[in-house]
Amino acid sequence: MLTDFYTLENYQKNDDGNFLANIKLNENHKIFKGHFPGNPVTPGVCMMQIIKELTEEFTGKKLFLKSASNVKFMAIINPYETPNLQLQLTVSETDEEVKVKNTTSFGETIALKLSATYKK
């Protein structure tokens, strides 16, 4: 859905089943021309979509957002200043759902925390 918005640079699955992903935002994406001209900010809904897409990649399942809680946007993500983001995902599955706890950061700054439940 977010064609050319970001690149998954690399990821690893830890022994405890958690994932650590490094992405790079495309600072030239057309979304940033309108959000906001002269002061680009990564839209929160786009960050939520990235988390969903990464979870789909890691689980190999097509997912639909069922609920999101504890969504906290803690820092502005400017694609020119901080295009490289690290996402920590704790993923747990049942037969019908996938639950994810995410922390997104750049450097030492936490930009987003989110807990979501997806329907398979």
C-alpha cells in the first residue's frame, strides 16, 4: 500500500521471537509534499501501516487491523533529518489473531509506541 514510501533495510528475529527491523523512509515520496510543505512530517497513519506491513512480512499472513491501543506518538519523524528508523516488534499469534507491541525509534529517541491486534 505504501509504494516506495520506505525500504526495509534489514531485520532479524531474536531467540525470543521478537523482531528488530531497520527501515529507511523515502524523503522524496509525494506524501511529504503535502504533509507538510517545507516541514515534512511522517503521518502517524503511515507509521501504523508500516507496522502492519512488517508484521505481515514476518508472519506470512494477510492481516486486518482489529484494534489499536496505547498508541503514543512521542516525537516528530522528519524524513530529511531522521530517515532511518528502528522498529522493535513483539509478535504473538493465536489461530485467529496476531498481536503486536511496537516501539519505533531513531537514535536514542523513541518516536512511537503502539499495541495492535490484527485479524488474520
